[in-house]
Amino acid sequence: MQILEADLTNPEHASALVSLLNNYACSPEGGGAALPSEVQHNLAAALQTRPDAIVLLAFDDETPVGLMTCIEGFSTFVCKPLLNIHDVYVSPDFRGQGIAGQLFADAESIAKSRGCCKLTLEVLQGNTRAQAVYTRLGFSGYELTPEMGHALFWEKKL
């Protein structure tokens, strides 16, 4: 198994990104529908323009089997960058082999090298398998104080 930071100018890496992310999107955890063709066609080029984006790929020989997309953000409370793990996907036939753990270890190493104060991620309430992995890796629900409770992830589509 090889984990590497994707070079999205490399057609093999760009194709692996789109293929793995589309598989994720088609899964129940990803919403159950393929990515729109426009997204599939433009994603690699769009991510190339974002210096805050990191794509990690896992390969089993020549076969892409895992993906992690990270976007650097900023914590105002500690005045340091943070690394948000936006997408995590391991092909079903390769789950249970420690690939997610390897992707997270590489992301953490990159975050530390960038001076980040923390890693963040979102997980669906019903995705208990992912929650178990994240808990094992040291993640927990975010709260400032117990009185105010855990943070909720909301969105407003534009």
C-alpha cells in the first residue's frame, strides 16, 4: 500500500481522485448519487487552483483504493491554521486493512508541518462505522463548554 500526496496535474492522480470520490458519492454515506458530469470533469483542475487543498491517495500497486481531501482553514480562537478533512473514502474491498489510519497519519503529519492547531472533520450521525474509526484515531465531538453542548454542522445552500 502506498499513500501519496496527489499531483493533480498527473492524469493518473486526477482520474483516481474523480473515480474514488464518485464511488464515495454513489455510496449511502455519500448521498447515493453520482457526481454531476461537470464536477467530474472540473474537480481536479479546480482543486489545483486552491493552495489550501490537499489530496491524499492510497494505491494498492496501480489500483487507487483510498482518498482523503483536506482543506486548510483557520482557528481564530488560537490564531493558527487548522486542517479540515473534507472527504475520506476507502474502497469496500480494501476496508479493514488500516488504509484510513494511514491516510489520517499522513494528514496529521502535513498539518503539523503547516503549524496547524488541530484536525477537524464532519461525520453523518448514521455513519457509525466511520465514527468508530475516528474515535479510535482520537477524534471526538467538538464543544467549548459542556453547558453549551456539542457543535452542530449546518449549511445553507447557495
